Amino acid sequence: MVQVSEKEFGQLNGQKVTQYTLKNNNMEVTCIDYGCIITSIKTPDKDGNVEEVVLGFDSIDEYVQHSPYFGSIVGRVAGRIKEASFELNGNTYHLPKNDGNNHLHGGGKWDKLIWDGSVLENEQYPTVQFTYTSPAGEEGYPGTVTVKVTYSLTNDNELIISYHAVTDEDTIINLTNHSYFNLSGNAKQDILQHELTMDSDYYLELTNELLPTGKIAPVEGTTFDFRSGRTIESGVRSENEQHILAGNGYDHPFQLSKTKEAEIQLFDSESGRVLTMSTDEPFVVLYTGSQISDNFTIRGVQARKYLGLCLETQGAPDAIHHPSLPSIVLEKGKTYERKTVYAFHTK
């Protein structure tokens, strides 16, 4: 049986932050209403040792001071928007420039809000739901948008993240969860020896500002080819200009081919842990933690580059400027629905 419990995680500006824990016989997932953050996922290794497999903190103060989006929901639009502006229906909208001359992760507000959290009793699986209504004009975006994010845990060790949004006028939206995974357990090692397999024939080439150039590049014959599996280290050590501009690693969107049920698999051979992901999103952004700073600790471990990696299932970054990419426009009266399933096991 999956059980759900809740307790106070801390206080922020006099407001209570609530922690929710979903637990089955093998694993547990903990999240908080601040930023919808997944603070902890604990799973067994091949020998049955239950350990932490995401980067996070045990206090609200650490999240406020240090977190590079650890475990949070980012929106309204994940990734970068070129020159922090876009046109929609003949109108130009200007957004905060929080990444050089560009706009990143919706302005960095949603991951710092306390959402409305609740436990849903009548769902197929025990579920925690977070809701937030973003007013028209927030961070420069049009439309009042109401968002619901749910985290469910099954008895089959699957974490299901579902996204739902509606708007009262046309706008753009592209949500994702920004968890940093490290399957070694309690961040004992970095993620360079993790092996990633993805059903992706193409990736988006980036500019030196980490924006898509518009070119959809084939992975064939490159260190972006994960179709048969490769270690993260192979890209980190590469002299390919695309890796160098991403801080010696990956920060790239991969187009998912959807020819297999399980499009993404991450494996750590030493622990035996496997994370298998399936999604209805068209892209996943692989970010290998090359910008993690080293001026804080993570549950007693010194923070550093490559200590965790993100697999951000989403629409294409900056899609509003690239008509060839799937649209991220949400029209008035339409519903935004997305889902990603994270399944944990060992081999």
C-alpha cells in the first residue's frame, strides 16, 4: 500500500511550508508546496540499500539561498526565450531578462512560490496536488493561467507527474520538473559514469547563449547519439563545440522518437539502479549539472559540477521563435495536459 503523510517543513516569511511524503513498500517520494519541489526520492540499490537519488535539501532556508531549481516546477515557460520577448496575435510581450539578454524558466518565480497543496483521496493512486493561479501580466505573460501539478506514486515504483493548465486568453506555456538525479545513492559519486539511453534521432543545436539555433541536428555519429546507450562522461570529455558551449557537458533538447514505450533510461552500474522514463512530451532537455556552484553542501556532500543531471521532459525551448518546432501556444478555452512517468528498479 502507498501511504501519504504530511508535516511542516519550515516557515517562509511567516507562512508555513508543508511537506508531503508518498511511500510504498520499496521507495518514498517527498515534496513540498514551496515551488512544488520534489525534495527527496529514496529507492533501493541492487543490494536493497535504500538511498537518496535526487539532489535536494532538508531545510527551506537552503532552498531559498542555494537551490538551482532543485526538484522544482518551472514555468510558465521552461528554458530560455530569446531576447526576453515574443509576439502573439500581433502583440509583443516583454519578459524579465534573468539570463543575460534572455528570459529563463519563466522568470524564476514559480519555483519560489508557496502553491496550494492537498492530498487527493479518490484518485487511482495516492496523489498530492499543487495548484496556482498566475495572474495576467505576471512576469509579462498574457492571460490568467490556472495550473495544477500532481505527483502520484504507484505500487510498481512509478512516480507519475501530471500537468494541467487553462487560460482565459491565448498565451504560451511549457512546464517541466527540474529534478537532478544521481543514482549512485546519497550522491556518493558524480553522474559521469551514468549510462543514458534515449530513443532520439535528433537534437537541437544551440548558440553560445544556449538558445536553439533552429537547426535540428541528427545524432548519428556524434556524442549526442544515446540510442544504444552511452556514458555522460563521453560528452563531457568531448572537444565538440556544442559540448564546450554547454560548460563541457550537455544542456540540449533531444527530440523523442516515440517508437518505444520507454523513451529514456538512466543506469548506474555500481548501484544497479535504473530510472526509466516515458512521456507524452516531444522533447527532453538533458542538463548535466555543469553550472552547479561549489559554495554550498547538499546533505553533507560538497556541491560541484556533474553531481546530478536533469531530464526535463517538455516542449522545445524558445519554440515561440521557431515555427518549425511544436507550438507551445495555449489557446483560450483549450486545456494543457502533459504527463511523465518515472519508474525505478534495479538490475
